[in-house]
Amino acid sequence: MDIILYLHLLCLVLYWIISLRVDACSAFDMEREREWRQRENALKVQIAQLEATLKADLGEKGESLNTVRGLSK
């Protein structure tokens, strides 16, 4: 009887340890996912800023070309 009780308690402890490990992994995965989304959003903002700068530069160059073309006529 003592061995059966011991094995039962051992199984309960192992189950508890495994469930703690799964919870810890889930929390870790959630933290990694949150960090990834923050990094992704920061990169999206940076890309939008670069696109806006590029469009502004192209607009200025287009105006300069139009001015040069107007002078050459």
C-alpha cells in the first residue's frame, strides 16, 4: 500500500512540474510575441518615415527638373 501511495504522489508531483513548465513556456512565448510585435511596429514606422522622405526628395527633384526644363526652353 505504501508503494502505491508513493507512486501516486510521485505522479501528482510530476504532473504539477510539467504543468508549471507549460505555463512558464506559454508566458515566455507570450513575452517573445509581444517583443516581436513591438519590433515589427517600430520597423513599420521607420519604413513609413523612409517612404515619406523618399517621396519628398523625389518631389523636390521633380520640381528642380521642371525648373531646369523651363529654363532650357
